[in-house]
Amino acid sequence: MYDAMAYLWMIPAFPIVAGFITFIIGPKVLRSQAHLPCIIAGFISFILSLMVLNDVVKAIQTSDIANPSSVAVSYFEWFRTGDPNLVGENFKKAGALKAEFSLRLDPLSSAMIVMVTFLGTLIAVFSTGYMRDHHGHIDPGYPRFFASVSLFLGSMLILVLADNVLLLYAGWEGVGLCSYLLIGFWFEKPSACKAARKAFLVTRLGDVALFLGFASLWVSSGYRLDFDGLLKLDNYDSGVGLACFLMFLGACGKSAQFPLHVWLPDAMEGPSPVSALIHAATMVTAGVYLLARFMPLFASVPEVQMVVIAVGTFTSLLAALIALTQTDLKRILAYSTMSQLGYMFMALGAGIDPKSALPMLAVSAAIFHLLTHAFFKALLFLSAGSVMHSMHDVIDLRRIGGLRKVLPLTHIGFLCGALALAGLPPFAGFWSKDEILSVIHETSKASNYPWFYILMWAIGIFVAFLTAFYTFRAYFLTFWGVLKLPEECHGEVHESPKSMTLPLMLLSLFALGIGFGLSNFTPFSIETFLGKIPGYVIQDHHSHDWLTVGFATFAGLAGLILAFVFYGSGNVTISEQAIGKSNFAIELSKNKFFFDEIYNKLLIAPLNLGFYCARIFDQYILDGIVDLIAHIPKIFAQLFRPIQNGLVQFYALAMILAVTVFLIALARSM
Amino acid sequence: MLDLKIYLILGAILFCIGLIGFVSRRNMITMFLSAELMLQGVAINFLAFSRFRGNLQGQSFVLFILSVAACEAAIALALIVILYRAKNSLDVSKWQDLREEDLEPNEDPEILLLDTFQIEPMPTLPVAGHRPAKEEDASHV
Amino acid sequence: MNEQPWITLTNLSLLLGWLAVYFCLPKRISGSSRLVGYGVGSVALIITAIQIFFTYSFNPELVLFCLFSFFAVVGACLMIVAQNPAHGAICFALTITSTGGIFLLLAAPFVMAANIIVYAGAIIVTFLFLLMLVKQHNADLADSESREPFLASFTGFILLGCMISVLNASFSSQSQLGARNEIERIVDDTNKALSLTDLSELKAKVINGDNNVVTRLKIALGGSGTWVERIEVDVQKNGTYMINKSDDIAEIKSALASLASIGNDYLKYRSLLRPSIAMPGNSGADPSLPLDKIRKDQSGRPAMPADNTTFLGKLLFSDQLIAVELAGLLLLVATIGAIVIVRQLPTKVSS
């Protein structure tokens, strides 16, 4: 048991309480101070998370983590169903479904909560500047924004801290709901509403699969809900493969992987801090976290792992190709997020053979990239938000340019983020990306299909090249060249307020340093740290895959130089050619490989036809029958309605007639 | 010796006459008087029973009827005043707003049975030397 | 139901009354029909008067009753046919005063006074004030036309006919006679049974299930007679009953004798029956008493408390105190209500 268990529950509780407080008293009482509960609760949670992390680190150093069952703590019984008196062994177990509010504290969850609370607090601070206009007037939905962000933080913390799948699912749905609320934050914009609905529905598909996956886990593990029971391979006889595949589908929905990736670019309709927090740093990584959490199971089914790595690779390649030609800054970042998430899935897919150290390496690589990516992508999004704020919501790369001079702090922040994303040494992305590629390389040696993993590895390096290229394309187009301002600015530009630039600077430091700080060359190695997750085989010695490092660095540099040649050198003709040229490949990329159109034609059109038929059936057949039935009393009523003529005397006359009839009956009976 | 029956019949006659008045007359004041007449019939009923039961319960009941009738008169007259102010008429037929929506207002069709005793009013000559009043249509021609 | 002929004097006068009211009611095309109505109405009244004079013996009360009820009915009829509401109000005052006379005949002087003060004094005057207030300059259409005069008067008189026929049926001397005969028959039966010397006849009556005899015997003996039950049990068991015990016979005989003596006493003292029931409380005779047990005065009608006003006051302020209070409250509420109602509308109209 950790000491931290006593106050672990407060970490999600503070933001949730703050969220409800803001919802209730925000619009009337707090008004322009509505950010206070959110920031204070986030900060308290961050401090608590640091204490928890400290506790975990201490426990690792004293090797107190040996007993796996000590990492979970149950606070109260959540609910209980069924009749324990049912006959039959399986019915008894299945009937007595018992879910507890139990949290799990291990290196994985502690790393996640520190990252989530830190970024959440920082982005909330950024939002206090972002959600005001240039005169300092707050957005009409200011309290709603911070209430939703608070709730999101609470749900995300529950998601990563949960010790049973039901609680995890609750957090999963909570973040989905908050994401929906925040994408549709400016609900008066039809596009925002549409995007919110699209995000909610597409992730819903994944959520259904996830729930089915959890259900099959529950059944095949002998009706267990807690992770201790679920992660023991001895508990299973069969059905792990199916459950893992379904869970992977769920993760695809949340993390915007290939079949279900279409919602993420549209989700940029939300405010930029939301894009940074939810759609880059935290919520979309929930899928990665899920797979990392269940890695022992996934590692035991290499077929599923091959699907995972294939999907991850494909998504990262696809998203990188699309990002090449986009002209919307935030959209480029969104596709880059998809691409990097694909990278994480590649890492996770490399974890095969539970008896070797590969699963541990895969998890640590994925989580390493998750953390670094969270920092530099949040930084990039916030910088983009800052640009957007200064440019009066214009981030079309064709209409802006040369902002290096007018937005110096934003420029530095974006540059740091871009360097980290491009994976250039010694910035953050370099370390984690190399880790991932090394793991894949490692796996190709251990697998039965080495050529497959080698192919994935090669594509990964190609994607690294593409990443560097499109990142710096966006960078050069935005900040270099001749100063170009959209007409909305009326010629005036000023740097964003301090509440926005300070988080940018802080994040820049992290984006630069966190990669090296968590690498194997320092005592804070993430690999050592995550290796202490109970149930993993630990690798004793570190071997550095210099081949991979070399290739990746070369790819990154090549991308950077190419982008400079095309867009940064001031050579207008090349840029013009590059932008204006139109051939099939570029059209394909510009139109996002027509995925939306394909989905529309293949899935939505037949469904619409079905809806149309159902509507016809409902309107003309069902309603017709109901109306027909309703008409029968109406016809009867038509006979008697004239009685109701509004004349008092007529009513009195009718009354007297009735009395007379009764009296006649009485007289006859006497 | 008169018996109970004849008093009850007298009460019934008054009651029914009041009833006819209430149902057929359109002036709200006359309708109200008719209602009071019905109360008189009831009062006679009560007093007759009281007399022929040899106790005073019926008489006290009539006193309560009196007080209720007084209240009724106060309220009803007040209502008649404001109804009159609203439509500038005492005609109860002007108040049929609570009828079914699509019904035409009742135009009071009369069953003209037994109206064979109608006599056309005699033509009257104008006073000599005065120009007879013009017909209204003539001015438009 | 006793078969009554449809064509009676009562029904004839009802028919004539209906026609009179119909002709008199103001109509859209009113010619001389009102005169016809007056004539027909007079005929109906005359017929009714003749009927009354032939039914009841002549005495001052009858004369007074006829006088008052004539004015009451005529006033009422004139009121409902009056085209001018002011005339109607005057006719109503006539009716009220005449009903006051009727009230006096019914030994209710206080109610009479109250009635005249409230109606003829207060309400009529208020009506007249109201008529003045609403200022109907020219005759309104509402006064010169009535709604459905034919149907309305027809319905009213049908109702009246029903009431009268119901009253006739319940007060007919036949039904009273029937009740008297029933008692006499029972006593007669009992006497006859007592005088029987041959038991076989009684036996036959019992065994043949003349329920009346058995039931009456049972009632006379309080229902718990020993031998009556024995008879019933034996009859059910054997289908017959043998009276062979001398004490049985003696018992029957004594029971019948007591029954017969009660009946004879009743017949003897029936006309003089004056139970010594004091005038209870303030209200007079107890309402739960049967009609024939009420104390009668010299004329054979129930006695009323002598001092009407005193006893009525005592009754109102003792037994019916809460009702009186509530009536007072009602008057207060009505006063306030009337003020509020009349005050509200001018502001609405002006706004």
C-alpha cells in the first residue's frame, strides 16, 4: 500500500466538484471569474499528483512494489446487481456483478495523472486569455467552458486511475461527453454542431465495441472486473483474442485511428485550448493508455498485435500524407496528432511474446511518446491558438505569413514545438520516436514475420521524414517570408496577453527538455519507471539501436531542409509551384483521400435510404392507422357538439328536461 | 281543513313558473327575478313541511335560504352591472362565447306554432299637414 | 300504479295554463296573442278554483289560501311575461306579499316578516336602482323576444304536471286507506285464529306455509319463540308438524291472545293517540317520530310551538348556531365580492 492511497480519490474529485460548482454558480455569481474553481482544483490535483508520483518513485526505489495486489484501493462499493442465490456456478458468478469505486496506483497511472493535471492547469490558465476578446470581454459561454474543462479533467483522471473496467468505461464516456460539449462550444455555428455530433457518433461506434470487449473480457476471465483479475492470463481459457480486438476497435474510435479517424480533424471547430487539451494531449491518448494497460493480454495474441501495428502505421502514413497539403494550421496539427497517435499504436503493436521484455519496451515507448507528444502538441496547439487569437480567428496559411516579428513569443513557442515534433535531436520528439522505432526493430528480430515488422519500421522512418516536412512547411508559411496579415486585423497586431504566453514559455521548456529528461541516459528514465508496473518482464541491459537513430535523424533533417527549400528560403517560385501545382496525388491529399465522401456514399447514403423508408412507414402507415382510430370518436362527437352552444338558458332547459324524465319515471312507478 | 298537498302544489306552481321565466326570458334582470321566484316556491315547500311536521326546522331553513338569496342578489346584480357595461345590453344572448368553436352564434330561432293570432298592425296615417318621414332607402336612390 | 284517467280537470287546467303562458310570453311577432293568453289563463284559474272548492270543506283558511295563492300565481305569471323589467319587479313584489300571506297560514309569521323585508324591501329596491343605473332608454330586443317560448313553457308545465301527479299519487286517500286496512286485517286474522277451536285449521295453515301467520307469530313473540322454531324445524325435516302437546297449544293460544289484545287496543285508541311526548328543545316535534305520533292540536294538525319568534330564535342560536355564523360570513363575503366585482371593471374598460 502506498501512503498516497489515502488522498488518491481527491485527485479526480477536486475537478469534478469544481466543474459542478462552476455549472451551478458560474453564470450568475462568478461570471468573469468562472475560471477560478477550475484552475484552483486543477492546481491542487497537480500538487497531489506530484505527491503521489513521489510516493510511487520512493516505493520503486525500495522495491516495495513486488506485491501486485497492493496497488489498488477500493473506496466504496459502487453498485451490485443480480441475485447471489441463482442456481449454477456460472450464473452465480455472473449474477453477482459487483463494481467498486476502486482506484489503481502504479507507475503508468501516476505518470498519466501528473501529465493530465499539469497540462490541464496550464491550458486553463491559457484559456483565461484565449476566451476573451481583445478588449478583455469574456465569451458568453465562459463559465460553461471552464465547467466542461473541469469535468473533463475529472473524467480523464477517473479513466486513468480506475481499477476496474466499469469505472474506466465511466471515465471514458465522461471524457467523450465533455469532448462533445467542448467541440460544440460555439453551438451557434452550424459547423461546430455538426463536428460535435460527428465526433460523438463516430467515437460512439468505438465505444460500443469497447463495451462489447469489456463484456467478453468479463465473461472469459471468469466474471472479473478488476484489473488484477483481468490481467492474469491464467484466468482465461479462450476469448482473449476477440476481447482484445474489440477493445482495440474502441481505442481506434477514441484515438482517431484509421477506420474511425474522420472525426478528429473536424473536432478542431472547438476552441484552441480544447484542441490542445482534449484532442491532442489527453483524451485522444486514452486509447493508447487502454492498450498499454491491457498490454499483457494483447501481447499474448500476436495476430491482434499485427492488426494494431498495421492500423497504426497506416494511420500515421495516411495522416502525414494528408497534412502535407492542408492550409489550415489547426487542421495540419490535427492530422499530425493522428499521425503521432498512429506512431503510439505502432509501438504498442510491437509488444509481442509476454515472456520476453518486448511488451514492457512497447509500453514504455508508447507512453514515452504519449508524454512528450502531449507536451509539444499542446504547445503547438496553444501557439496556433495564440496566432489565431492575434489574427482574429484567421489561420489559413494562404492569408497569413511572416509573423516572426510581430508575434515573437508565439514564434519561439511554435518553433520549439515544431522541432520537437519533427524529431530532431536533442528535442523531445527525437527520443520518444527513436524509442518506438527501436522497439519495432527489436520486435522484427523476435517475430515469426520479420519482413512485416521491417516494413512497418521503414514506413515509420518515412513518416518521420514527412512529419518534419509538413511541420516546417506550416512553420515557414506562418512565420517566415513577407509579413502578410488578413484584413480582419485592420493592420494591427499585438502579441497575446501574458496569461497566454507564460504557459507557452513553460511548455516550450518542457518540449525541449522532457525528451532527454525521461530518456535512458538519466536517472528519471521512463523505461525503468514503467518497467516497475507489476507483471512485466524487465530488460536488464539497454542497447541503443544506433541504426534507427541514424535513419530517423536523417529523415527528420531531410524533411526540415526540404521544407526550407520549398517554403522558407524566400524562393517564391518554388513555393508558388509547390502550392499551386495540382496533380492527382496532391488532390488526393488535399481532399483527405476522400474518406468523408466514401463514408457518405457507402455508409450514410444507405442508412439515409433506410431512414427515409422508416419515415414513410411511420408517417403514412402507422400515423394513418392512429389517425383513423382517432377519427372515430371525433365523428361521434360531431353529433353532440352543437349541444355545447354557450347559452346558459339552453343548459338549464336541458337540465329541466332530464329532471322531468326522472319524475315521469317516478310517477309511473308509484 | 287544508292539507299538506295543496301547499306543496302551490310551491310547485311557483317553482315551475319561475323556471319558465328563467329559461325563456332574455333580459338578465327578469331571469334573476325568475330565479328568486323559484326560491319562493321552495320556501313555501319548506314551510308547509314544517307546519305539518310540527317543528321549526323548515322555518329556520327558509331563513338560510333568505340569506343566501340576499348574497346571490348582491353578487348577481354586481355581475349584471359589469356585464351591461361590457356589452351595453342586458341581453343574455350576447354572452355565448363558451360555445364550440365552429358553431355559429345562436340566432334564437323561434318555433312559430300557434301564431295564428297575428294581426298586422293597422296602417296609420300621418298627421295631416306633415310630410311623411322618408323611407331610408329613398335617400340612396 | 293506480290507473288514472288522462283527461282530468287538473290536466285540463295545466294545459290551459301552458297555453296562457305561451301566448303571454313576449314574442318576435306579438299581436293580440297576449289577450288570448289572459283569457285562457283566467279559464285555467277558474277551473282550478272550482276544483279546490269541491275538494276541501269551506272554511276561512280555504278562502284566505285561495286569495293569497291567486295573487301569488297571477303575480308570478305577469312577472315572467312583463316586457318592462320594472313592471316585472312590481309584479314580483305582489307575489312576495302574497306568499307572505301563505307563510302566515303556515304559522310562520317571523319568516313572513323577514321575507317581505328582504325581498319586497331590499331586493326589489335594489333591482329598481339597478334598472335606473343601466338606463335602458329604449326597449331592448331582449325584452320583446323570448327564447324558445313554446319549448320552455311546455317543459315547465310538463314538469309541473309530473310533480302534481306524483303528489296526488302519494297523498291519495287510497294509499292511506290501504295502510289502515292492513292493520285491521291483521287484527282480524289474529282474532280469528284465537277463536279457532279446531286445531287442524291452524295446523293446515302452518304446514301449508302461510308465511304470514308464522312470521307474525314470530314477531309477536319476539322472534325467539321456542315452539315456532320447533315447528319450522319439524316442517323442514318431516314435512309436517303434529301438535300433540298440550303446553304447545297453551303457548300458541297465549301468544295469539297477547297479539290480539295489542291489535284491539290499537284499533280502540287509534283516533285518540296522543303520546305524551314533550316539545323537545326549541324546534318542536322530533323529526324522527312517525307522523301519527306527533302531538296534535284541537284541529287535528300537528301542534307548533306557541311563540314562533322566540322558539325560532332559540333554535337558530342554539342548535344551528354554526350555520347562522356561516350564513353571516357568507353575507360578508358577498358584500365584499360585490364591491370588488363592480370596482374592477371600470379600470379595465378605461384601460
